[in-house]
Amino acid sequence: MTIKELLIQEIDDASDPLLVEVLDFLQFLKTKQAEDKTDILEAREALASVAAEGTVPWEALKAEVGL
């Protein structure tokens, strides 16, 4: 049996209140996965920028953000 078939079987046996929680959790996981992909992409872009342009001195960064 595939994972999807097993999930469908469990869903068929679950109560509506439990299904509400399962749906909420599944939507949370999908959102988290999308955010993780975005975070990884942004980190790679930042690393590429550092590799291409070099780093910014700490004092210059603090001054730029007003610290």
C-alpha cells in the first residue's frame, strides 16, 4: 500500500474534529516547507553576493541599520 493509500484509509476512519487538526497540521507543514525553500534560496543568494562583492565591515553594517 502506498503512503497516500494509507493516509486515505486513516482519514476514512477519523472523526471530523481530528480531521480539522490533521488538515491544519498539513497546511502548516506545506507553508513551513515553502518558507524553508525561500530561506535556503535567500541564504544562497547572500553567499553568492559575499563571494562576488566581499564582506561589509561590522561597523559599516551597524551604521547602516542605525546601531
